[in-house]
Amino acid sequence: MVNIIKESITEGVSQKTACEIFGINPRKFRRWVNPKPAKQRVAWNKLLEHERQAIEDAAWSSELIGKPLSHIYVHGHESGMFHASLSSVYRILKAKDMVKPLEYRRKTTAYISAHALLDEGFSLLCYDGTQFRTDSGVNIWAIPVMILPQRYLLHIGHAVNSISSEDLTRTVQEAHALIPEHLTAKLLAHSDRGSAMKSRYTKKTLKELLGAPVHFGRPHTPDDQAWIESFIKTLKYHRAAPQAFSLVDDIIRWLNRFPDIYNNDPHSSLNYVTPLQALSGQKEVILNQRKRNLEMARLLRYTAWQTSQHGSHREPSEVTMQPA
């Protein structure tokens, strides 16, 4: 580019016009033509050679070898051997390959998922909090409590403005009183790590109530309690949910009304059996009956197809079918 501009100038084009063609400033062109020699810059606060050697010697000393860099830094100031910042000590030793690489160690404590507990035959008492707001701006917290694996909604408590440990434990105690006796033998409490959930008072009260410590999901992992998160969405956006709440009483009426609605709605995770039917032990009976109904309907459809194909009717007992 410099050579082309120079040739253009020798042929009568002005320097300004030639630079405008290439879209550069004439001053930049002149700086390119006559570059100034680069000056080597030396920091005035650069560590002296004997200071660098003192840092290295300190790192190899018997009392500091293998210690953290902070110990070497403090030793330099206390002994007067050198006076440098911690970052300077790190930089000098890093250049000499004397800094041990940082090793990230995973926690050795194994996390037991709620799904694993359900597979072992435990029942889980799950609870959480979600916020409702009236048109005037009053905040009401709903505290739903359900039991797994039946997904039966036991009770929904409420609190004004925020959830305290007393509000949470009172709601769980009211819900616990509604649990059938045969499900209390292997019952654990499970929740996320909200402030009210992990408070000392809550853990102590629930441990005395259930006879077992509270089981928590992992931090910042909503999937560990996906069922209660899914329920909260249903509670807020159910087809029968009001679009808005004018008064606090409107919210409380909806919370009191919802358990009956939810427990009698077919649930996809229960193969479209209602939570009430699952809690009462009817789930397997209903699923087996549905399976028999489908098999009979399939058999009748096959018989009707044979009749239409061959013009003859055969009894269903004579038909041999492949398994579904």
C-alpha cells in the first residue's frame, strides 16, 4: 500500500487524494513511511536480580518447601530478605516452573437421588413455596405438600409476604396427619435448599416428626425436585385457575379448592390414573383392566377385519393373535 501511494504521488496525485482512495489518514501514511525506532521500555519498579534470587532461595528453603505461596510472601516481609507483592512472588516462581498446578478435587460424598430412594421403596414427603399476588400487590406464599410416588397432594398451606420456618413446619405437620398409616413406615422429607427449608428449626422439627433427617436436592439443580416444580406450574396455570386475584381471600379459596381438583385429575406420570386412585392402591387394578379392555377391543377389531375380508364370521375364541 505504501509503495502504491508513493508511485501515485510521483505521477502527480496528491498525497491526500491517494490516501483517501485507500481510506487512511495522511498522517498514518507518513508514520508508515518514516517509522520511529521502538524504544525498549523498562519498568522502574522492576524487581532487582538479587530480589528474584532471594524469592527463589526462600522457596527452596527447608521450612518453606511445599508450602503455599502466601507463606513465602509473608516470610519475605518478616525476615526482610525481600519485599514484593504476592503476585510478584507467583510470577517469579511460575517462570522457574516452581508453582504446583492447582488440582480440582471432586467431593467424595456420594449424592443419593430422590429417584433412587423411591426405587428402594421409600415414600417422599415433598414441599416447596410459590408466590401469588393480589391486584393490590399483597404477596401470598403457597406451601404445597405432596407424597411420592403417588403424587397425592396432601395439603396447601399459606403465609403472608414470606415463608418462615414456623409456617413451613406447621404446614408439613398438617399434611403429615393426612397420610395413611401404611405409608409412614418408610417416609422421608425431601426439599430444595431454600432458607426456610434448611433452617435448624425446620430440620429438627421434621426429624422428630418423621424419625429421619431431611433429604435435600443438590444446590442449583431444580431437576432434583422436578415433581414439585411441575406441580407449581399446574397450580398457577391450571385450566380452572382464576386469571387474577382481587383479594387475599380469593387466593386462599383457590388453594383450598385445588387439592380436590388435582387429586382427581388423571396424571401422565401415573399412566393417567388419578393421584387419589394411586394412593388408595387401585392403580395396578385399573391399569390391568385397561390392558384387558385394549386386548378385547383389538380382538374384536381383528374379527371384524377377517369378516370383511373373507365374508365369514369366526368366533373370537378361534382367533390366534400376536402379542401387542
